[in-house]
Amino acid sequence: MNILAMPVAPLAVAFATGIALAPWIAARPAWALGIAACALTTLVLVAGRATHAVAPLLAAVVALGAVRAMPLPPPPDHVARLPMPTAARIEGRLAEAPVSWAPDRSRLLVDVERVDGAPRSGRIAIAIYGETPPLVERQRVAIDARLYRPIGFRNPGGFDSGARLARDGIHVTGSAEASRLAPFEAPTPPWPARVRRAALEAIAARLPPVSAALLGGLLLGERTDLPTDVHTAFRQAGVYHVLAVSGFNVALLAGAVWAVLRGAGGSRRVAAITAAVAVLGFAAVVGPQPSVVRAALMAVLVLTAIVLEREASVVNSLALAALAILVVRPGDLHDPGFQLSFAATAGIVATPIPRGAIAGAVAVSLAAQLAVLPITLAHFNQLSTIGVVANLAVVPLAAAATILGLLAVAATTAAEWLASAAFGAVWPTVLALRGAVALAAAVPGAALHLPAPSPTAIACYAGGLVASVCAWRSAAERRRRVLGATGIVLLAAAVSLWSWPMVAPTTGRLRVTVLDVGQGDAIVIEAPDGRAMVVDAGTGGPWRLDIGERVVAPFLWNRGILTLAATLVTHADADHAGGMAAVHRLFRVRERWDTPASRAFGGAWITLLDAVTTSPRTNDHAVVLRVELGLASILLASDIEAAAERALVERRAPLTATVLKVAHHGAAGSSTPPFLAAVRPAIAVVSVGARNAYGHPNAGALARLAAIGAGVYRTDRDGAVIVETDGRALSVTRWSDGRIERLCVDPELIC
């Protein structure tokens, strides 16, 4: 059997389907056993009758995919079996060189050998605070660290960092001061790491920092030092794919090697073998990202077919690459990089490309953009309106910069004057690329932010694309092709839009969401008429995770909130105000509230309270906000402490509330008995970070809440806490597990 001519696409789709269904099957083992039994029985019945075995074969492959994706319990010596949290001395080897995200912050991936002297296995991601010494891949280190179970932010529409770490085989994270890190003698790094490091150092030594970072991204996918504004511009312009090493880079490399050898008189077989070796070496240097592995496998399969003088199917090569990756790393199916890489390539392969350079370039760009559209919306809530046009300018410039960059790096091994001349040619090309991207990103409406499409909308869209391509390819006459494909696309678009609510529906209810943002506050108020307001937005700023961009914005987009009626920063502390700049940048905001007042808000009533205290502590000057609908009310106490609480009580401010967002993350100096007696909450919500350094929430504060009979919810345990009310009854939802508690505010109701 010739594997290069084998129709692997259905097998790859079936295997991926099994992986996608694995969580559902794991929750229903009886169904899993039934499916496996049916598949095996059918396979036995049709053994030897290949013409009738397609359906049961695919069923068996689906079952294999599900089994492969089932999580296995860690071995007895795995570090994940340690009690957590715990302090321990970790000894092991670095899986890769340290990755820095700030001048004094870095992350180490450690393949564990021993914990507190006892043999252990597993991989740990450890955050190092302080200046990390020079370290190389596979170097042995010892670290006195604090170990934890990974906990990401758990919010509706949010990125699940814990699941991402689990897909990478990381079930334990840790933190340590740089002074607690002891490196052992550095080994000689493997040759791919040496080549990669030498290339990046050569680029950094000869180009200005931003241009060097951009060229490093183009050649090697190294984007660590790329400024945030450059990242944003590439995303806005819809051309971020050129910074992800993929088939674009592999095709350029293989094509260049092929052209040089064939031009020098080499045979097709020699050129193909040399190009395959170059591609494999390039993939080893860049690293095992899904897009790189996919492109390298496809290129090697096609080049192998040339060596064997066989015809290779591009579709089959793409399917083989996907199947190979998923067999080794089934979790990659859920990785945006995997999805984008294979969807874009499949879209280009499936689309009939017209003749002519311009028409062909437009068709390729349009095919890729249409194929990845639901994926970019699902993961990034972004729709590029200018990407097809921008690619016409950016792709040729990126290709030129890549080829010239590879030649310039190679020239550094020959002579310095040659390297200087080569980098002198690269720099203007990189500058032109930056300029083209900046120009495209500056176009008004270049990128639109929308809610993630529903599974139904994605299915309709994908079905419409597949059906339209089939109609285009199968119809005999051009007019019939155009009409058939257009009709199918329009029908699929209509059904997709119908099943994809892009604006939050008005429910007539007040909804307040206390987001899980770690140690900080970020609260979204949705009024009964649909208008929305953000109160505080967590941390942000240079070298910090921007909660406004990474947590608040995705939550709003996925709620269908594209315009904010108002924002309010309760006080200037970074864990409340830091992320608001990103919110203002990404959303149209009608009003920015900053003065105490009472006002109607979309059917609800909001009162801003100022403690007016002489306390020197900034927390005591925070704005307190009370939201009221009918008989239900919610008090957001920001970070006020005892002095402000006392001042509000003495002024007889309207404090009574059904729900209290506990002051200052449950600190010892807040939630004083007189204040709690004035509020009399039935529900208390503490916005607090897991394992925070302040010991929040304080045991005394929790005891005082328990003493008044308040039910306590905590974002570090419950994820986002969602409060909804119609003014008579109220519900509180824990996002982490979906549990809902209901209570009646109106004594005449029975809940």
C-alpha cells in the first residue's frame, strides 16, 4: 500500500472527532463502552469486505481518538501527587532556555529529577522573581520554590490557562526568588539551540532592537522582545500569521534550496533530498510549534514523493501531518495555533486558485481568511476587515525580509563585511514591512471585536464553506458555479447570524459580575435595559498582565457588549485602576464617572458614596457604589478600611444591601462589626487572588461575615461570581462549577 496515495483525510477527521468527544465520553463511561463494543463488532462482521468497511473503520478511529485523549493518572512518583501548596527543593533539568516577560521576571520549565532529595518525575513551570542568571537548555538546576496546582482566571468567555498548561503536560506550577536558584555546570546545548541562539545574537548585534525583534519573529518565531504596539498592529491588520513560523517560511526555504540546486544542474532527487534535510533542520531550530511541525511534515512528504517518483496528494499530506501531531499530542486539537495553521492551509488547498499573480494572491488570502474566521472569533473575538488587502502588501515584504534575513544570518559565518552588507539590505525591508503593517492597522475599522460565535453558528459556517467549494468544483458552467456557491454561502451566513447573537439581549434583570482577576477588583454591571458599566478593571501597565485587555474585554465581547455606558475607577491603586486604560482603548465609553452622585441607570438606580474621611490611607478615599433594583441592592465597597466604614456609618449613608462586595479583599482592617450591622448582607462576595501574599481574606473578617449569617463567595475558589435579580428574587452563580443559589428578596415570594 502506498501511504502517499492513501486517503487519510477521513481518518484524520475521525481521530480529531474522537479527541473532541473525549470529555463527553469520559463523563459517560457506559456510552464509551457501548460505542467501542459496536465498533469492534462491526469491524469483525465486515472483516475482509473492504468496500463496506469505511463507516465502521471511521467509528473505530473515532474511538481510538477518544481513548488517546483520555487523561491518564500520573505515575506514583509524579510531582503532581505531592500535597499542594508546599515548599520544596526542586532538582532537575531545564526543558528550554528561560523565557523573560519583564526585566526581573522569567519562567523556567523544569523536568523534575528529585524533590527534597527523593526521586520524582514530571514537569514544573516556575516563575522566578529577580535577575535570572544565564541558563541554557538541559542545564541542571536546584530551586527552593513554593509549589501550587495551576489555577487560571475562571470567567465566562475567558482563556483557561490551567487547561493550556495541562495540554503541555504541566500539572504543577511554582514561584521562587532568583536568590533561591542554584545552577549547576552548564552542558553544551544541543545543536538546534546553539544555532537558534547564534542567529538571534547575530540579528540583535546588527539591527536596532525593534527591527531585530521583528526579524527574529519572522525567521524563528521568537516574539518575546517584540513591543506590545507592534504585536497589536499585526493583529489589527490581520497579518499576525507572518510572525508565526509556518508553511510560508518552510516553502520559502525549500523553494530556495530547490531553485539553487536545480539551477546549478542538480537532479530532482538530489534537490528534493537536500531541501528535505534543510526543512527538518529548520524545524529543529525553530521548535515544535504545531504550525512548524505541520509545514515540515507536509514538505517532507511532498519531497519524499519526488524522490520516489510518486505523485503526492497535498490534501493527504495535510491530513497525515494533522494525524501525526494529534497521535503524539492530542491536546493540540484545542490549541489556537494548531487550529489556525491547519484551517488556513486547508482553505488554500481546497480553493480553486485563478490564474494571474494578483488574482491568485487575492484568492489565496481570501481563502485563508475565510477558513480561519470562526477560529479567530472564537479565540480572539476579532474580525479583520482589511486582512485580505493588507496581505497583498505584507506577504511579499515578509517574504523578502525572510529570504534576506536567512542569507544575512548565513553570511555571519563567512565574513563580517558580507554580514554587514547583507543586514544593510535587510533593514530597509523590515522597516517597509513595519510601515505597511502600521498603515493597514491605522485604517478605521481595520479590526472589529465581536462575541465568539456559537457552536451552531460555527457548524453552519463551516458547512456552508465546504458546500460552496464543492459546488464551485462540481458545476459544469461558470455561471452555475458562481450562483451555486454564492447561494450556499448566503444561506449559511443567514443561519449563522441567526444563531449568533452579537448583542446582549435585554432581560429586564440587573446583572452584576464580580470577575475573577486574582488580587484586584473588576466588576461589570449590566442594567435591565442592556446598557453596561465597568467598575475597576484589575491590574495593568508595563511588565504586568493587563487584566483590562486579557480578562475584562473578552468577557464584555462575549456578552455582546461593544459599547459601555460608563466606567468608574474607585481609586488609583494598580489592582483596581491598572486595566482601565485598555478598556478605554478597546471600547467606546460614553461617560467616565468620578464624582459622588445618585442617578438612574437603565432601569436600576446607582448611588456613588464618598466616605469624606481625613484618613491618610488612599483606600479610605475609594468610591463606594450601591446598585438598586426593586427590593434588591448590591453594595460595592471597593478597598475602604475601618476609617471609611466608620465615616459612612456615622453619616447614615444608604448602606443596606442584599449583596456586599466585601471591602479590601477581606482584609483584617475592613468589614468592621458596625459596618456589617449597617449593611446586613445576605450574600458577601470576596474578590481575592489565590495564594496572595497578603493573607486575604483574613480569618477574622470571614468570622464576622459568618456571625451575621452572610453566605460567602470567593473568586479564588468560585471563579467569577454572577449576581442576577429582577428586584424581587436574586440568584448567585459560581462560574467555576455552575452552582446557583436562589433567594427571595420580596417576603411575599417563595423561592
